[in-house]
Amino acid sequence: MSSHPLRILLALDPFEKHLSLPESEIREWRRWFNDSGASVEAVHVIPWDPDPSEAAERHKKAFDRLQAWIEDWGMDGWVSPSIIQDRFGGRNGAVDTLIEVIGMRSVDLVMVASRGRRWVSRMVLGSFSERLLLESPVPVLFLGARAMVSEHPPTVLFPTDFSLASRAAFEAFVDQVSQLGAEVLLLHVEQYPGLINGYSLTGIGAYLPEVYWMIQKESSISEGEIWVDYAKKKGLKARFLLEECGSAPQTVIMRTALEHGVRLIGVASVRSEFEKLVLGSISTRLFRWSRMNVWVLGPGAYGAILAQSAPRTSPGASPAPPS
């Protein structure tokens, strides 16, 4: 388990019109914060203003508004408000300021609240969230607008393709949910197309023998059990699920989440292209259904993990070759 309670930065716009939360979601948030023992700071970045009096007035207005929302949610004993002035300016100044704060305050996780389908659409497509997902050195957790509340302990789902990036994300994910005492479902969706695109030399559709898929399945089960053992060593209940499909693995992921009453889905999205990062078929459904809490390890967080695990070399020395 993690050696310290999670330090969470909750990114909010207190002037957003759709921040009113239903009681069920308020209970969900409280449970998150209580179960993890997290230290939570709600942060809003205001534009830089050269006029000190104008800056002070804007700061007070934003702080009062943020404090009012926290009190309205009944979380004034759980969440502390903080207003930060944009230090960089420009289109990406707010994200750059947040990223600086993440480093200065040793934040473990950034949470972004989603309120309603229209707001989610703006959130996912907006430059703020795009930059935050791409560059945040820590994972980003998007709270679903209609987050499902499950019994304690919570059930969480991590779909994987067994890539190196997915393994790094899984370890970070397990470390954070271990403080919730969660049960981890590791899901691998194996696609078994009957016909391979293209044709043999005879012009007949080329098929792979059934034994190939049997070997592939056995390999996936073996690898999945290794990952499950990692979670168990962290003190968590964990099991591996292998699902087969001919296409649309995102449908299998969503069905599995619904069938098991999943409270959180963790994913690794380390491609630099935003369309593939967020707008891919799987992530789009996760966000637009707005029922799931989605934990994402983006390129910036993955890079931070690689930097931490890289062997240190003395000045002028050649880096160690990869193992």
C-alpha cells in the first residue's frame, strides 16, 4: 500500500452552472475521501491581473463562490478551497499553473468533476482537459455525472492489452485503490477474428488455425494471473477476466462494468494524439455514458513513471542499455 494518504487536487470552475450534485454523488465523493484518508484541495485558477485591487477582488469572488459550492455539497470538513492566480498567461496558462502546483504540493491524483452530458462534451473536447490529460505528471480521475454507488468494498475494473504502458498504469492504479480496500477486476478482451484480412496465394481467404487462438488464450491467462498476483500482494482481492469477441471490445468493457457494479474504471492512454487518447471508441463511451468514474494515466504521467524508474548515471556516462 501507499506509504501516505493520497494528496488529491480537485480541479473545479466555481462559476460553472452545472455543479449542483445529487445526494447519491455527494455520498460517493465522501466515501472516496473517507476511505482513502485523502487530503483534498479544491483548486480554481484565475487569470493574472496586473491591478492588485482587481486581482484581490477577483480572488475573493472566486474563493467565496468555491467555498459556497463546497458547503452546498456538505464537504466543508472534507475539502479545502484554494484560488491560484495564473502565472503563465496565454491559452494554456491555467494548465501550466496547475501542473506547477501538482509538483510543488506533491499531488498524487487530479480529479475533474463532470456535470451533465453537455458539460462532459465541452470538458473532453476543450483545450484545458486535453492539455491536462496529456501533460499531467500524475493520473487524472474524471468523476462521472451519474456515478454508480456500490457496496463497500468497491469494485474497480482495469482493462488491459498487456502492454508495458498498461502494466505501469496498473501498478499505479493498484497503489491508489489499495487505500480503498477495493476488489480489482483485471479484464483482457481477446479478439478472435475468424477471417484474416487479405488473401492467400490461391486467392482464398486466409484463416489462422484454431490451435493458434488456444495458445494465445493460454498465454493471456498466464499473464493475467501474474498481474492479479501483484494486486494480491498489495493486500487486495483481485481476479482475472478473459473475454472473447469478434469486434468492439469497448462494448465488452462497458457490459463487464455494469454486470459487476464497477465503481471505477482505470485505463492507460499514453498516445500523444488527443484523438486516440480521449476520442477513441473505448474512451468516448466511457466519458459520454457519464456513469463511470474513469481514472486515466496519460502520457505525462507515464513519462514521469519512466523517469523515476530510469537508472541514474554519472555526468557524462552513457545511459544503461534497456534490459
